Amino acid sequence: MGQCTWSDGKGNWGIKGVDLAELPPNAYGGLYKLHNIERLVTEFQQEQDAARASDVLWELQIALGLGGRGVLHGED
């Protein structure tokens, strides 16, 4: 499955086939979250360094709303 979002590497991003300027303001935050999750998944898949991959996975966990403590690092 491909990504729904695109990024030009200069900080510009969007949703394929969608003009973000035409969306209601409250939709922007949810779509940015989708973009950030897709970016983190791609970064994790391409990461060669195990320590950095762990950091990216931690960021992904937080982006998904799974909390900041415990789940990945075995803490209560």
C-alpha cells in the first residue's frame, strides 16, 4: 500500500489529489498527523542503525497516541 501524503523535502507536504486550502481548518491537523505517521513509518523502514530505529519507533508510538511510557521500553 502506498502513501497518501507527499513531501518535497523542503517542508512542503500534501495529500495526493487534495487541495489543503479547500479543507476546513480542523481537518488540517488530522491530515498532518497522517503525514507525520507515514513519514515515521518510511524512516523506520529505511533505518539501518538499530538505536536510531528504536528512537523512530518511539516517535511513531507517540504519534499514534500510544503514550510516552512503558510500551516499548518495558516500563510500568
